[in-house]
Amino acid sequence: MRNSRPIILFPLLCFLSSTISILCDPNTLVCNEKEKHALLRFKKALSDPGNRLSSWSVNQDCCRWEAVRCNNVTGRVVELHLGNPYDTDDLEFYRKFKLGGEISPALLELEFLSYLNLSGNDFGGRPIPSSLGSMGSLRYLDLNHAGFAGLVPHQLGNLSTLRHLDLGYNSGLYVENLGWISHLAFLKYLGMNRVDLHREVHWLESSLGQLKYLESLHVSSNSFHGPIPTSIGNLSSLRYLSLSSNSFHGPIPTSIGNLSSLTSLSLSDNPLINGTLPMSLGQLKYLESLDVSSNSFHGPIPTPIGNLSSLRYLSLSSNSFHGPIPTSIGNLSSLRYLSLSENPLINGTLPMSLGLLSNLENLNVGGTSLTGTISEVHFTALSKLKVLWISGTSLSFHVNSSWTPPFQLEYLDADSCKMGPKFPAWLQTQKSLFYLDFSRSGIVDIAPNWFWKFASYIEQIHLSNNQIFGDLSQVVLNNTIIDLSSNCFSGRLPRLSPNVVVLNIANNSFSGQISPFMCQKMNGRSKLEVLDISINALSGELSDCWMHWPSLTHVSLGSNNLSGKIPNSMGSLVGLKALSLHNNSFYGDIPSSLENCKVLGLINLSDNKFSGIIPRWIFERTTLMVIHLRSNKFNGIIPPQICQLSSLIVLDLADNSLSGSIPKCLNNISAMTAGPIRGIWYDALEADYDYESYMESLVLDIKGREAEYEEILQYVRMIDLSSNNLSGSIPIEISSLFGLLFLNLSRNHLTGRIPEKIGVMASLESLDLSRNHLSGAIPESMTNLSFLDHLDLSYNNLSGTIPSSTQLQSFDALSFFGNPELCGAPLTKNCTKDEETLNPTAVEENREFPEIPWFYIGMGSGFIVGFWGVCGALFFKRAWRHAYFQFLYDMRDRAYVGIAIKLKWFHQKLRRYHAV
């Protein structure tokens, strides 16, 4: 009997082993039939354009379906991984694989479901189902970036076992009461980014303290305001805290130093957070990331910041810190990223201790007031440095000409730093560089031969505003973005590879014919989008080769010696947004082929010899923002179709031979009625690329002087129709252009009155209606033009009293000169009662005999009488003449003797002083 026990136990053990292995093998699991049908109903309510749920079939076991996880023992569904498998880096696939539709109540039948991830989908602004609050087994719920909107259901507070809740980046979500959050006592992760929480101003203070297990809190972009509560220091388990992009104000509470487990702290982009950084930050010994950028902190950077030995990421940029950089920063041996940029009050020199940060990869001190020199010592141990950003400072590079840096930079921005006068030889050691900016760096040198071969591997190169010279005739440029503008380069234009996207070589000394450049042959299709070769000495006619540059969007050839007609092939540039041919000698008509440029937003043909009628299509191209055709020989009328150009911000047709009346529908140009509008992209004026942008510039004649507009061009609102042959009255509709800044209608033949409501054009800074035939009184409403600083109403037929206001009386009398019936300050002519009520006969008499010619006649005759009264007497009376000149000789002698005596006295005093 005793020997039979092993025989009996052995088969029993084998049976148990096989049973356990079967139960533990997921391939043998069979899901619950009820849950399977619930999942099929859930799928039916969804939209699935990427066919992600194709494996969800009635013929397959649901435990083997994609994104479904079952319990290894029971076979019950416990996890649904339905988050988007792609992120926004693969935007095309991200959009394709978004789930949508509705969340079916069938989900409630999965009573053991503990994990639900629906992130990265698009549920079309539907509300989060309140029924999710009944899924009592849920420990993980991720709904971020899922396109939900509306009120966050308070029923989520019933999920008492929840550890992870992420509702972030659903921009339409809001809450009215967050008291239910305190019921989630075991919560470790809470993500509420971009959920509107502004109705819950006291939530952080009242409810957060009860979440004692909370490790990660993400509440950025929530419209929070008020101070950061001191009770936040009670969250002793907190490891990650993000309160960025809100409206918190006041200082950081010192209690933040109690968060002893904190590894990441982000308070960035709260412009009202101010004060100094609390010293208690130095107690956070486990802190790896600290971001307090874009706030209003002031005072010195605290020295205890050097105690954060675990710190890898530190950004203090865009604040008002002042004083020197503390040397204790050199103690942050783990630091990889350091940004102190855009703190204009940080001054002093770059501390030598920065050279000890052996793990540093990114150093950004641009936009500070740092001075002094940068030497080899600053880079002693920075062998891992990849990004160096020192632009906008007054730092000077002083290194040995044979210096070999220990690093291999990928990004170098030294705009406005002194790198010259010699071209930096150490640059040729940097083989990994893809971005180089030495603009405004004081380089006065020839570009060395090695540079162009070295530079051909750099993606972006910016050397503008130096005095670099050299002949580029034999150079082939291969960079994606090239800015060599405002230097001294010469010779013929360089050749290009098909890879070049932006070429800006404006304001140099390039010369020769433009045709060889335009008609050059390339090995491949050109990618060139921006071509700016303005302000050079190029000559010749434009060849008919524009079809070789199909990607061009911005073309600027202004201020050269070019001539001839615009070739028809320029119309092949169907993506052209900006065309500038100003200040050349082009002539003839504007070719009809340019009508093919359907997205044209800027056309600048000013200061040429174009003639004929301005093509009708220009006034019908609704994409146009800038029409600058001044100083040509155009004739004809301004058609009413111009009123269709709702985006027009600059209309300059001055100094031509246009006739007819001003269209009455100008009030339809909405860009001038409203002024600058946020959110509108002025892509005809600016081309954006990685790290940089190309901006169009325009020289405008405003307030009697020329000024160049570039960065602020999009904010200009201008109409200049001066020096033409326009007639008729000023349309009253022009008063509706509330956003207009500059209006010039001078030197035409306009008649009638100044519009009575011109005073409602509150933005007007310059108004010139001079040298027309305007009549009547100056409207009283003009006293409301509080921004007006240039006014010229001279040489019209205006009458009556100049309205009294601080604004109008501040202008010189010349602004009103040449209006004989006008009176009152600042004119010297006083307004008597009789003058104010002059009858028509008296008015005509005054027009026939104006006072101004008599003024000059009287002044001239007085000068003649006075001159000959003195000189004539001296000429005819010899005795008087001798007496006069003898008087002058006596005065000269007296002056000479007096000066000689004074000098002798001074020398004597000087000798006595030295003797003593």
C-alpha cells in the first residue's frame, strides 16, 4: 500500500500540471461570449477609417482580437488598448487611424475592465459618457486628444479604484465643479491639460491635498488664475508637476521646497508669476527638470540653484532676472540643457565654471546683456555640446587661430556677437553643423577658399550684415537656405544646385548680365522658392527662362540696372506670392500672362517706365495685399473692381497719369476698415522655414519721407493716389476705413468738401489733401484725430475757421497755407465777424487778389529800396565811402590790439605758474 502512493500521485500531478499550463496559455483562452457580443456592439457604433478593428470578428475568439487583453485565468476582458498607434509626427497615418463615432453603452457589460485607452482619436466633440463612471473596475482611463467636448461628468468620481486619469487636450471640455476628484483617493496620475477649469478657482487649494498618493499632476493651459496655493507643498508623493500656460500670479510659494520627491517642475508661460525664485528650490535634490520660462521673475538667479545636482534640464528664459550668472551653475554636473535667453538684464561675463559642465548639450544665453570675451577655457569640458546660442549679446570670441574645439556643434547662432574681423578658422572643424548664423558679427574679411566647400553641407547659412567680400562667380551654392545679404560680395551671380530653397544675396556688389543666372542648367528640378537679388548692379533684360524655376513664391529684383519688358514666361510661376521689380528701367505693359499667378499677394513695380492701362485682373485678384505701382506712366481710371480686394493693406498708385474719380466703394476693403487682425497669415509678406523666415520689405513714401517697412509691414494700412489727374469729390465712404493709417490724395484735381465724418478714422496718422480744389470748411470732426501727426491741407480753397483743438493747432501754419479764406490758429490771420460771414462777391474778390503774391511783392520791393538806399549812397558819395571803410579799418585795428594785449597777459600768468 505504501508503494502504491507514488503511483497514484504521479498521474494526479501530471493532470494538475497540464491543467495549469492550459489555463496559463493565452492561446487556449476562450473569452466570455457575453463580452464578445458587447465588444461587437461597441465596434458597430465606432467609425474605423483605418480598419484597425478588422480582427474583431464573430468567428474569432475575442481574446485574440487586436487591442484586446484578457485575464490569463478567467478569460474575461480586462484591457482595451484603443489609443491611436501613430503620433502627430506621422500626421497622415495619425489622421487615417483615428477612431470616431459613439461610445456604446455596451462597454458597461465588460464588468472586469480595468484599463481603457481611447487617446488620439476623434469623437467629434461628443461629451464623455457619464456611464463610464459605472465601470467600477477601471484603474486606468486615458481619453487625452480624443476630441471630446462639453461638461466633464462628475460620475467619474465614482471610479474609486482609479490610478490613472487623463482627460487632457480635449479643448472643448470644461468643468463646473471638481469636488469629485477628491473621491479618487488612490489616484497617482491626473492629466487635465487644456481642460477649462477657470470656474474652479479654489480647486487646487481645497481638493488636491486629499490625493496623498498623487505622483503626476498636469494642469497646463487651464485658464487658472490667482496665486499658486501654499497647500501644494503637502503633496509629498508628487514627482511631476506642470502648471504651465495659465494665469497664476504672485510668487512661487516657499512650500514648494517640501516636495522632496519632485523630479520635474514646469511653471512656464504664466506671465503674472513674479517675485524671485525661492531659495527652497535648492532643497529639491531629486529634481531633474526645472522650467520657469516666460514669466515675470526678477532679481538675481539664486546661488542655491547650484545644489540641484540631479538637474538635467534648466530653463529660466524670457524673464527679468538681472545680475551675473552665478558661478554655482558650474556644479550642475548632470545638466544637459541650459537656457537663460531673453533676460535682457542678465549681465556680466560668461562664467568660466560653465566650462565644467561635461554633459551639457544645449547652451542658450541669447538675448541677454552679457559682455566680455569667450575663450577656449569656457569650452574646456564641453565635449558633448551640440547647440550654442549666443545671439543678441555683446560677447566676443577670442580664441587662438589654431584652436580645435572639443565639441561638434549641430546648431550655432552667434548673430550680433563679435566673431571678426577675421573669418573664424576653427569653424572648419565642425563637421556636423546644419545651422550657422554669423549675421552682424563684425567680420571684415574675404571668405576663405575652404569655406564654400565646407558650407555646402550646412543646411542653413546666415552671414548677412557683415563686410565679407569675394568673387562668387565660380561658386556653386548647395545650402537649403542661404542669406548673404548686406555684404561686399562681387562678380557674377553664383550658380545654384537644385537643393536651394531660399537665396537672399541682396545689397551686395554683384554685376553683369542676369540672363546666364536665370537660364542656368541644373541636374534636377529646382526647389528655389525665394529669390532676392535686389540692390546690386545687375544689368540686361529678363530672359524668357522663368519656366526653369517652377517653385518660386517670392521674387525680388528691385534696385538694379535691369531693363526691357517683363517676359511672358514669368506667368508660369503659378505659386508666385510676391513680385518686386521696383527701381529699374522696365517699360511697356504688364503682360497678361501674369494673370496665371492666382495667389499673388504683393506686386511692386514702382519707379520704372511701365505704361498703358493697369490690367483689370490686378484689381480683381482678391489675394492681393499690396499694390505698389507708383512713379510709372500708367493711365486710365481706377476701376470699381478694386473694391473686391478685401485683403488689401497698401494701395500706392501715386505719380502716374490716372484720371477719373475715386471709386465710392472703398469701404468694402475690409482689411482697411478693421486694421490688423490676429490669426490672419500674411504669407505673401513672409515665408516661414525651420528656425528662420524671409520677410518682404517695402519702401513707402509716408509723411513726406521715405521709410522701409519689413517686420511691421503687415500692420501698415495705406492709400496713396497722389500726383495723378483724379477729379470729382472725395467719396464719403472713405470715412469708413477706420483702420487706415496713411491717406494721401494730394496733387490731383479733386473738388467738393472734405467728408464731414473724416474724424471717425481714428487710426489716421498722416493725411495729405494738399494742392487740390477742395472747398468749404474743415470738418469739426477732425479734432477727434488724436493720432494724427502729419497734416497737409495747403493750396486748396478751404474757408472759415480752423476748428479749435490741441491736435489741429499743434501743426505748423504751412499745413493750412494757400487757403486765402481760411483763418484762425495756427494761421496768423484772425477770424473777424465780417470775415466769417463774407458774401460771395467778397469771396470772389479775395480769390482774384490773394494776399500771398502781394506779400512777396512787398518783401521784394522793400529789399530793393533798402539795398540801394545804403549801397547807392556809398557808390555815389566818395566822402561817405571813405568814411565808412575808414571806420571798418579802425574797428579791425582796435580788435587786433585788444587781442594782442590779452595774449601777452596770459603768457605772463603762465610763466609765473610754472615758476611756482
